[in-house]
Amino acid sequence: MRAMAGEGLTRILAVDDDPDILAVIRLSLEMDGGFTVAVCLRAAEVQALASAFGPDLLLLDVMLPDLDGAELLAALRRDPATAATPAVFLTARTLDEDGSLTRLPGVLGLIPKPFDPLRLSGELRRLWALRPGAGGGEGA
Amino acid sequence: MTGEQGREAAFLAEVAALTRRYRERLSGFTAQAQTLARELEKGRDPAVHRELRRLLHSLAGTAPTYGFPGTGRAARAAMALLDGEGGAPRFPDPGVLDGALKALRSAVENEEQAA
């Protein structure tokens, strides 16, 4: 089932405006992945929470009502606490058609919605292993 | 049962419980959508439009994650009726919107029965 939290990846901050999605993300990442998880419903509260929590990885919904995910990431990049924190986007779009999201600094990839709660942790570990400087490859 | 198997069983049981609680709320979401559609029909209120779209957007993204893909598809179809050019709000013909919400309710009922 699980290969406990990947190398250097233990703390994940997940941001989505839907509490039902956050509930299943938290359950999946904590129980299946063995990660320490913080969740946030509102973009306006992310920066303060990120500074206090110190995530290794940001998991950001692309479509937030008060700010879209790219704008939120840009704001987080201006904060020294999260300037270099790797990020993964959750998106209802099946593809990042023009590649604009995955070209943003520090973005490891996209996870399409709907996602499988039984596979979410593994998918994040896979993306984490592919980050620059990770030795690149499955199982890193 | 090994510790690993026990952890996996506990995780799957929690996922099942979360799914059951979500399923129990689905018909409430459709009723709420129909109430909002009736309000929209009366006054074309942009705040009501936003609330209805937000609800349908949430169902479209969340229901499939909990294993209700038909509900997600029906919610996405209803949501599309509310989107005009360039993201501007659109106020569809009430009969058309009502038909889409009835299709949503049917999808929920079908998936509730199948669960």
C-alpha cells in the first residue's frame, strides 16, 4: 500500500475551496502516504499558513474563487518562506493545454481532477522524485 | 493480518465512510441547485448565479473523486449552461436549466441506488 513519505517530502500544504475535496486529500495523504498535512480553503489564508507550517510541497487547486492557482503561486513565490517550495497543481482540466502551468517556476506537474484517493500519495511521490536535483527517476 | 494490511484496511474503511457521508449529502446538493435555479428564474440575480455555478462546479469536480462520475458529468453539463462568452455569466432559458438539473437529480438517484 504505502512507501512512507518520499525522501525529503513529509509536509504537504493542500489548498482547495471545496471542503469535501480537502477531506479526501487529507485522509489519503495522512493515512495512505504517511505525510503531515495542512489544508486551506481560502487563498487569502495560504501565505500565513504556509509560513507557519513550512511545507515541503504545495498542492494547489487551479480554480480558486478569490485567486486562481497561478496567481496564488506567484504570491507565494514573493514570500521567502515559500519562494522555492515545489508545487503541484490540482486541476479539472485534463491537460495543461498551453503548458503555462507546468512552466511556472517550481511546478512539478499536474494532478487531474477527478483523482483516485488510493493513488494520490503515490502520484505525489512520483512527481517529487522527478524534481530537479532529485536524481530524477521513479523510486528516488 | 499484518500491520501493513491492518493500516490498509483502516484506510479503505475511512475512504468508504467519507464516501458514504458524501453520498448522503448528494440529494441535498441537487435540491439546493433547484432552489437556486428557481431564484435565478425570478430575478437574474448575479449573486444567485455565482452561487449556483459554484455549487455545480463543486459537484462536477468532487462527485467523480468520490466515485460518482455520472453526477459529475451532469453537473458539468448544467454548469456549462451558466457560462457565457469569455467567462461572462449567462442566464439560460429556465426550461433548459430545469431539464439539466432534472438530469442531475436522475444521475444522483441512479448512482445512489448503484452504490
